[in-house]
Amino acid sequence: MKTVDRKVRKNIVLSASIEKELKEMAEYYKKPQSVLIEELLKEKLKEYKKKKKKEALEKILKNAEYFAGVTGNKTFQELKEERGSEY
């Protein structure tokens, strides 16, 4: 089942030059300014999430030596199989 995002009103302040550029882009792409802003933010959000995942992986790898003793040198896949498919 697909959920629909509820729209919320946000008042934002932009510099005059950015507002002008946004207006031009909205006309060029034939989209409302709010849609254009949302699309641009989604792009940035993807970058942010990717960076956060990379940081988390680096933290895990940094601590892998510590966890190796705890897991008995089993692979992640072996540990998942022991726990069951819900993990």
C-alpha cells in the first residue's frame, strides 16, 4: 500500500537573486516553484543519506576488530542465519 505525503505549508526567506533564479527555473521547467524546491531538496537528501550510511559503515569497519571476538569470527550472513530470516 502506497502512502501519500501530506503537504505542509512552509514560509521560507530567499535572497532576491535566488528568488529571481527560482522563478526563471520554474518557468523553464514549467513547474511550480514549490515542486522545483522539493525536487532540489530530494536530491540533497539523497546525498545526505548516502553520506550518513558511509559514515556508519566506516564506524562499523573501524570497530570490526572488536566485534570479531564477540561474533566468533562468523560472517554477517552466518549470524543472520542463526537469528532467523526476520533479521
